[in-house]
Amino acid sequence: DSASIHLACTELARVLKVDLAAVKQAWTKAEAFHRDFAARRASLGRAMLSLRERSVLVLLGKPYTLHDAYLNMGLSRHLERLGFDVLLMDCLPLDDVELGPEYDRLPWSFSRDLVRAAHLLRDVPNAYPVIISNFGCGPDGFVLKHLEQILKERPKLVLEFDELRGEAGMVTRIEAFADEIEVHRRHGEKTA
């Protein structure tokens, strides 16, 4: 809210020993830049999801795991080697998805964003979720049941990363997932 922003700007101006107006002006510019960046990122996601011939795998999870190739063992690279396009969750237009009251008790913002992403992907035929979790993450345990329910008709892969990592095991799982997607797509073509 504006009162909190004013307090933060005032404290920053005091610590940096600069004019409060300059700090507020910088804050306003930064907010505008961030809004523009988020809009362009969502536009990229919309473009990747629209009318695709190839399947796109959408990585769902916390940003610190999605963006760190060490933590996720180079997952995007492995998926791209299998011929998939890869889209990260933060490129999805999540603001387009309004959650219903059944999710009011889900308190964590990342978990709510995972649910928004699942609702969005449910209606995109060639998009398949890869749900990334970290071992022992309590909020992920709460949200997985919602994701399963929303995406029940869609193949999905759940990968849990921890300190007992095995890249070979992960590669085997994503290869099996690629096979599952191919079967799903063929079945969809037969029923269309």
C-alpha cells in the first residue's frame, strides 16, 4: 500500500542521505519498468501457448528452483534435448486467471500461482506441466492435490529435488514422460 511505500522510501532516503523526492521518483520508474517487464513476459507466454504444433512443457514451481540449473539439474536442457519447447511458469499470464472461493484457504502466494497456472494449462491442448518441488516443502504438499484435481486428464510429471539427487534417474523419468505425452497426443488425434 502507499503508506508502506512512503515509509520504505523515507527510510531509504535517510540511510542513503538523498532527497526523498528522488527516491520516490526512482521507485515510480522501477514500478513502471517492472510492470512493463511482467507484461512482456506474459505476452511471450501467451505466444508460446497459442496454436502450437509442438508440445510445450511448462515448468511449474518456485522461482529459485526453476531458474537455478544446479538445483534442477539442468532440467530445461534435458527437456529441450528431447525436442520439447520449454516455458517457465513466470512467463504465464497468471493475472488472467481468477481463482474461485474454493482456494481461499490456500494462503501461500506461490501455491496460489501454481493453481492459477494449472487452470490456465488445463485449456491448452499441447501444454504439459512439469511440477518441480523441493523435498520437505510443506506448501507443495498442500497444493499438489489441487493440481492433480485440476489437471486430472493431462499427463504431468512431478519431480522432487533434494540433496540425494540422481541425474540419471531424472532423465529416465522425463524420457518416460515424453512417451506418455506421445500416447496422449495420438489418442487425442484419434478422438478428434
